Amino acid sequence: QVQLVESGGGLVQAGDSLRLSCAASGRTFSRYTMGWFRQAPGKEREFVAAIRWSFGSLVYGDSVKGRFTISRDNAKNMVYLQMSNLRPEDTAVYYCAARTETMGISTRPNLYDYWGQGTQVTVSS
């Protein structure tokens, strides 16, 4: 089992930056590929970014490329999402997720095994 707790959400203005953090506990953190997803009211859960432990492989969703950066600190069991140039359409609940490392990166939320409770990000225009 892996427990995930997100933090760092809040209310910001368009163009601002925000960093989300996800603290993991439980089984060996480095055995998991970590992802960030988001869900706005009335919309499906959307892939934001993911990072593998091995080889530093990264994948980003098209809507956040060039603005968001995912990173991880295996020694601290942490994964981060640095968000820059935020837009009102980035408003959503942001979730941290984990899946077995050997399965690689996936953009499909149903292929992740563990989820945090989410943190709200609201971007005003």
C-alpha cells in the first residue's frame, strides 16, 4: 500500500505560479511511477504529468506542456508539480497518483493504483 497526501493548492491569479507537493508513505517509493491528474467540475479526470523513477522519463499533457514541471525526490518520498503561467482553465482539483514502476507511464487514470485526496487549485482571471 502507498498513501499519498497532496498539498500546496490555493487561489491565485492568472499568470501566477504555484507548486504542488505530494508526500508518499508506505511501500518503497522508488518502485512507483508517479503522476498528477486534475479534475474540473463536470469534466473527466485529465492527465497532467507523470514521472518514472528509472531513467527520469517524463510525460506531460498537451495543455500544460511548457508551463508545468514534474519532479521527484526519492530520498524524501516526494513528488512535485511546479505550475507557471497559470490560466483560469487550470482551475481544478489536482490529484497525485502512483502505479507500479515496471508498468511505465500511463496517461489513463484507471491504470493508477493509488490516489491522494486532492488539492484545489483556483485561478482567477
